[in-house]
Amino acid sequence: MTAKRIGVATLLVLATLFWTAASFGVWAQRQALNTDNWVTTSSRLLQDEKIRNALAVVLVDRLYDTSAVEQQLKQTLPPRLDRLAAPAAAGLKEVALRNAPRVLGTAAALNAWKAANQQAHRLFVPIVEGKVARNGEVTLNVSNLLRQLATGTGLPAGAVDKLPPSVAQIQLLKSDQIASAQDAVKLFKDLVIVFIVLAVACFAGAIALSADRRRTVVSVGFCLIISAIAVLALRRAGGATVVSALADAPNAHAVAGEAWGIATSLLVDVAEGTILFGAIVASGAWLAGPGRVAVGARRAAAPMLRDHPGYARGGLAVALLLLVWWHPVPWTGRIVPLLLVTVGAFLWLEWLRRRTVEEFADVRPGELGRMVRGGGRFGGRGAPDDTVPSA
């Protein structure tokens, strides 16, 4: 292996590692710093049956770990019966534990949960981005959710209003953690950009250094797919680690897998988007190669590309519109990525069209039909299909 090929292979490996790291960074940034994504993910958590049951236990315990319910019962009962307040509260707790999951599954409870998470996250983002002073704290106010729970499980009216603030609020970020969080977010956002730039630079360097640039572009596509597979594998390993770490916490352990799957669903989106993009890059470069199928496809398309180039451009436009309509991955619904892919696709089409017209200048219209009638064999000249990536 020559020094140039070693250099190309090294750059491709580095680019794959950088892209993998950037994928995790993009996921974390979209998950932690985007309010809409945060609310959507938290809503999916509440909609999961196992997680909803576990949360119901936590919230009911919060309600009954204070004297608010018992005091409200004492005020409701006649003076001679106020001794029954404690047993009545214990009985109500059993009823609440049975009914709480059903109550938390209602639209009203889900709306209260969404509002609480939205409010908390809108406070969280400016704090960790350093737009406000490094003090205070971030809490999730679940008083409305507790109110829905109380109403739906037969608790006395007004019991939730008498809960201490520490019960109605779940602390997400303490004041002594804010400085560290701000520093971490700043470093994290910078590293994401650095990883993306390094990955693109390494891919570009590998293509520029390669003696067979088209084949290296095929390798770039495969490297992107390998990176996405690595992300999915690491996500799976991370989930197993989280579940194992919570083995001593039965309530959390029971829902850890579901919670991890929902919390990292955006990471799956990133990986699937990378796979699609890598497949587009690899297939586009492969179609311009010397493989029999690729040569046959170009030969069959040569008359149309030469005499009716508008059909080819229109077909590509329709394919891109179908991709947007299908919307298999998030980037197919975003303007900037779609614009970049569209520009790249049409530049590739024009390059491939000119090359094909020059390569098969003598091919007459109807070549595809003649190839089919001749036994369906594509090509006839050209090397075996180069489907295996190589530097």
C-alpha cells in the first residue's frame, strides 16, 4: 500500500470518528436546548404505560408524605371524627395508587405535564446558555399535575393548594450546578462545530489526495453509513449500561429501558439521516463508475440525457419532492439541508449527463429496449461492480 493510499485511509477513519462524535453532539444539542423537542420527548415519557405507572407512584407518595391531605380531612370531618383523618388518608392513598395511572393518561394531565416542562425548559435554556446570571435554580412545577391527580383520585378539594413548595416542585438544576452547566454547554456547542468541520475537512482531504476520487466518494458514503451504525450500537450499549446502573433501584430499573429509548429517539433520527445521506452519496458516485450495471444504466439513459435533458432534470426534481413528501428522516423536512442536497444533486446530474453524452455519443434512441430484448444484460464493457468501498 502506497503512502498516498495510507493517507487516504487514515483520513477516512478520522472523518468517520469525527462524524460519529458530531452525531452525538447534534443529538444532545437538539434534545437539551430545543424546547419543542424537550416537550415532545417528555410527553412521550408520560404516554408510556410503564413510565406513567412509575411516575404515578412518585406523585402519590409526594402527596401523602406531607400532612396536607390529613389536615384537609380533619377540616372536612366533624370534630368528633377527626381521629379518623389518618386512617382515611391511608385508605385514600391506596385508592389513589390504583387510579393515578389512569388519571395521568388523560388529556388534561398530559397538557399540565407539557406546560410544566415547557415552562421549566424556557427557564433552563437562557440559564445554561449564560444569558442570565449564574444563580437561582431550575424546577419543574408539577402543582397542576398534582391537582389533576387529586381531583381524579378523590382527594379533598384544596389539599394540593396546601402542599409545601418543595413537594409541588421537582428540582432540575441547583444553584451550585449552574456555573458548571453553563461552562459545559459552551464547550459542548463549540465541540460540535469543531467535530463537524474536522469530519468534512478529512473527507474532503481524502477525496483530494486519492488517485481515484470517484471511488473515494463511494467510500465516503460507506463511512457515513458505518458512522451511523456505530452511533446506533453505542446507543444500545449506553442503554444497557443505564439499566444495569439502576439495578438497585427497582422502580427506576423497571422503566429505565423505556425512558432511555424515548430520550435517545432523536439520536436514532440523526443516525437514520446519516444513513440516508451516505446512501445517496455512495450510490451517486457508484453510478458514475465502471461497473457493468452502472455502465449499462448510463448507456440506456444516454439518448434521453442527450436529446431530452429536461426530462432528467424534471425526474430528479420529482424524486426530491417525493423524498420531502415521504419525509423518512428529519433533515428531509428542513430547508437548509434540503437546499444543499438539491444543489448538490443537480450539479451531480449535470456532470453525469455531460460525461454520459461524451461516453456514449453514438448510442441511438431506444437503447434500453434493445438491451432488454437482448437478454436484459446491462453494460457489456466495464469492470465488475465496485460496490466495496476502497481508498
